[in-house]
Amino acid sequence: MRDTKPLLFTAFLLGASLLKIGIMPEEKIPPLNPITQEVSLCFVGDIIPHKMIVYEKKKDSEKLKNKFLGLFSHVSNEISSVDIAFGNMEGPCADQKLKRKHKMAFNAPYEFNWAMKESGFDILNIANNHAMDCKHEGFKQTIHNLKKLSFRVTGYTTNDRSVFTIIETNDIKIGFMGFTTLLNWSLPKDKKTNLSFFKDLDDSLDIIKEADKEVDYLILSIHWGKEYDTRYKEIKKSARKLFAAGVDCIIGHHPHILLPVEYEKDSAGYRNIVAYSLGDFMANIGREYKPLKSPKAEGNPRRSVILKLVLMKTNNRVLAKKLESVPVWIHNNYYAFRKGKEKKRLIYPLLMEDCPIKILSKTAQTFELKQIRKSLKMDEEK
């Protein structure tokens, strides 16, 4: 029987330190088992190349690079501060001619993903419901283009087996897998797709068991659940199965809102972690939300976090030592642009503590932080 632990609120660190929310108590190691190595990681929510984020009439590559670098500039220091930064890229990076003619079909310019790499991201999951927005050929192009940018990539298959990426840092071998349980388009019937798609997660368990044998710590990024739904009972059941198969940490995506982050201790004392949904990190969703004025639920897609995890190796075991989140606000100048106060649409993530007063007043910031704590199910809100 797993010992399910509630999230523990440890502290807000203000002033000279970055504002953070502690999620679980730091692992204490007996003196006889000294820590030999550590690895730091971070994870973010959905990065969606909505038209209002990536579109430019003039296709000047250098100008596009500068524009997209600017979008990540407020969070790049935090992203690049860890050993491994993981992102969920919800949309292809392919030839624009391949994009389906549908308003909800996405495609990121090559320069957008270049800016992500320059901002500190190391590995991307591409398994999600928008993976085939540029058809099967576009999905293959996405893998090629991201690898060309020196990204490690997960969320696809070779020889009918899901690829899991191994990154070895500081003598700790970490495996990354990416699955989706959802897809917007029918899979091609005349050819096999390279997408790691599992309508039934039970079909993935044997693959996970095999992957678990080859690494010290296994992380699964998964597209699941329902959009904007705060209920997570069903995906919690799935998480238990994935843990039993060998997954150590689950990073959930798709609902576009923050859902709780929980950890459980198994019989061997390992702490398994699940973030049911990290919400969005960059997206044109919730644009009409006005802090302190609109219904608070409308602001859920604008509230985000950077989830930070520290792994440690002690006595030849790799354990989760520390887990915390850095609150993020997704700025969207929809109203300022609409009223003619600003000439261009701007949508980008900001560290909550860095939000200028004109974007988020101190009162609004306090309110939004409270909503983030509620979404994460912090103890002080129970």
C-alpha cells in the first residue's frame, strides 16, 4: 500500500530570494549515506504556438529570433539555472505548407524553437493532441528540426516502440518518455505513425517496465485529462498504474489549468511524484480575464508554475530530494492592444514576483498567488 502524502506548504521566500512554493519536505539523509551526486531539473506547462504568439507578416529570420527570444527573456534565467530543462511543445515545427486548414491547427516557426533552445530548454516532449496538425510528414519534420537544434526529443516511436531518451548527468541516468492519450486527427491508415499514442494506457505498461530497467530515474510526460476540468480522479487512477510499472515522476499536460502536485512513498521508501497538470506556460488562452474583476476561474489558464526537482544519488539509490514551484503569470495584452494603447499583441510568461504594477498590481499578485496555492492544494488552503 502506498503512503499518499498531501502537499506541504513550506514557505514563500521574498525579498532577495526568488519567490517559491515548497511542495514536499526535503529528504533527510543519514550521515552514513552521504549524497554522492545531485541533478537539478525543471518542467513547465504547455507551450502552444498560437497564431497571436508566432505570426509575423515579414519572415525575417533574425527579427523573428529576436522577437521570440524576448518572449522567453523573463523566465530564461530560471529555465537555464538547472541541469536539465524540460518543455512540452504543443504543436509541430514544420513546413507551413503542411499545416491543416483549421483555426485550431498550430505550427511553430523554426526560429521559435531556436529561441527556446537559446533560453535554456534541453528536452521537449512532442506527444500531444496537436502532434499531427501538420500531418504525418510534419510530425517527422518536427523531430528532424528539433534534433537539428540540438534538442533531446521524446514522444515518438521507432520500430513500433516508444522512444525514451536517456540523459546521464553527474553519474545519474535519467530516462524521459512522452505519451499522449489524445489526438485531434485520425492517424494515417496507409502508413504507420511515429507518434507515441496510447488510447489505453494499459498498452504502455510493458514498454515502461522495459525502460525502467535501463535508468536510475524514469520521468513520463503525458497528455491526458480534460480541458479546464479541475477533477482528476480518473487520471489519478492511471498514475497509480504508471507508478507500479516503474515511472518515478509524471508530468501531466492538456487541461490548460494547474492541477495538484502530489507525492507518494512506496514500500521501498521512494517518493513518486505526479503533477496532474502544469497548465499552460505560453498560450493565448484566458485573454479576456481581468484580475480582481473577472470570475476567478477564468484566470486559471493564465496561472502557471515552473516545477523544480532535485534528484540525489546516495548509497547507489536515486531519490527525489527536493520539489518546489516558482509561480508564473502569463501576460496577455489583449485589452491594451484592442484599445490602441499598444501596437502589437504580446503574450509571454513572467515570474510572478517580477510582474510590473501595470501588468499585475500588488493586490492582484497576492490574489493570483492564492489561486495558485489553491490549484496546487497547499495545506494552508485546506
